[in-house]
Amino acid sequence: MSKENPLLGLRDKIDALDLQIMQAISDRARCAQQVAEVKKGQGDVAYYKPEREAQVLRHIMEKNAGPLDNEEMARLFRQIMSACLALEQPIKVAFLGPEGTFTQEAALKHFGDSAISVPQAAIDEVFREVLAGSCNYGVVPVENSTEGVISHTLDSFMDSSLKICGEVELRIHQHFMIGPNTNKDSVTRVYSHAQSLAQCRQWLNSNYPNIERVAVSSNAEAAKRVQGEWNSAAIAGDMACELYSLEKMWEKIEDRPDNSTRFLIIGREPVPRSGDDRTSIVVSVHNKPGALHDLLEPFRRFNVDMTRLESRPSRNSKWSYVFFIDLVGHIEDQPVADVLEELSTSVAELKILGSYPRAVL
């Protein structure tokens, strides 16, 4: 029979492979349960280990031989790991809501669909939920490749004891969407987050130069408003489109095709080395000539790569600034430790925001 129709033989093979895959996933899940029991016996209640998950995903990508590409294979394993972890203890993750935002999409990309995502109305509320222990982790946006840094997130770190535990990079596609009651020929208003309106400024100038642009708290809030109006549209992403049953009039309207946003994972505990890490610090310098040069010089001398430098007004004195710095490496790496030790003796204040695995996906 299989010789007459080769599809039948291939389907039988796929069925057999599916059973093997299911058995292997079940074996992995049982092993995860055993890990939970061992941890419980050792008094370790931190079931989720950011550094371990990053190491596993990197190993999967290194060993992948195709035909699925590395990122697709890693995404599959992310979901398997998320489901297995939920057997031990479901992770609660606070994110900048409401449901359907890019921040929720980033949270699910990082923790998998088995995580319990909890929407918050503002970035500082995400910090409060994690600090209070109501959620295990939080996800907040920190910078966009088109519009730059998210100031509210940086300011929240200045007064918080929370640590950065990871990062997520999310490719951002913006869509021009309408609701079921919208008259396509009479759209006079568009809702979106201020960042998204800025990311689509040139497209709007070319296609809807006279439309009223209304900034709201989130893209999901924009999608919700459009549902009941006949003359408005929203700029948001795929998740909001599906969640609020909107129609895409125009897709991928962002001005830059490489438009991406970086999100940070925040938690209460520091993260051990994963082997490919990043460290974030905030530094306040003395108000003197050459202060910035003195701040940067140790990075050159100890050969530590600085990937980001942002200044923010200091809350302590007028016309004084603090610097947010990202650097490659972990605080347990000797070159990074040398830089931090030298800075601690030369700057007015040094705060380590966290060392964490660099984004895998």
C-alpha cells in the first residue's frame, strides 16, 4: 500500500515520531517534578532559574542541525520548559497592561505561554507588585530602536531595590486597525501609545496627514476604544488585533523596518553567571571637570565593552545627572569586578541594577 501511495508511509512515520516526542516530553516533565522535590528538600523554593534556562536554550541552538532554524527550535523548547515549570510552580509575571500590549507579548516570549501574566496600569505598579511578592517577576520596556529610552522605567530603578534578571528583544510591527463599526472612508482619529505614534510618524504624515492623533496609556487601550467608535482607528500589534477582534486596514506601518523594543525582566534575587551576560549599573558622578572622562576610562583600561550610556536628571540637585550604563559581562567576571571596584572609589554613588543573561531569542 505504501509503495502505491508514499504519503501513507510518511504519515505512519510521522505518527510514530509524534508518539516518541510525546513520550520524551512526558519524561522531561516527570524529571522536572523530581527536580522540584529535590529543591524542596534542600529548602530552595526558587524553581525558575534564569541563568539555567538561558544555558539550555543556547545549547539547543548550538546543537540544532535543522531544517528548523535555531530561533524556531528554541521557541519550541521555551514552551516545553514553560509547561514543565508550571508543573513545579506556575510563574506569575506582572506586565505593563492591559492585555494585548507588546509588553505582554514580550513576557510570554520570555516565560512561555504557561506563565500567568498579570496586567498593571503603570510601570511603577509593575515594580510594586514584584517588590511586594504578589508576582514573581515583572516585565517593563526600557528602550526602542527608533524612539530611544523609556524614561519612566529608568526612573523607577533609581528608587527600587529590585534586580534586573533578564532581557527580551521584541521585533515591533505596528498595524493600522479598525473596529466592526468603523466607516473606513471616514476615519478622523487614531489612538495609540505615544511611542507607537512616534514610530509611525512618517507613515501617518503620508497617508493620513490631517487625522487627529490621540496618545493613550497603551496600544491595547487604543484597540479597546476603537471597538465602539465609527470614525476612529488604532495603531497596535497582532496580539491586540486578535484579542479585541479588529481588522487590519494597513499592516507593518512602522517607519523603520528594523523597529525593535528591548524589555527588562525584574525580580527580587540576583542571578548567577550564565556564560553570556550583561550588567546594568547607575552612576552619579561628582560635579567636576573631566568627571565623564574619569567615569569611562576604567572600561577602556580593563577592556570591558560598554553597550549603552544614558543620562537622566538627578533628583538630588539641579542640573546634576546620573548615568545608566549597560556593559558586557557579569559582576562575577574579573574585568567587570575590577571596573566596578575602581568606580566605587571615584564616583559619588554606584548602584548595581543587576547581572543577567543576554537575550537568547
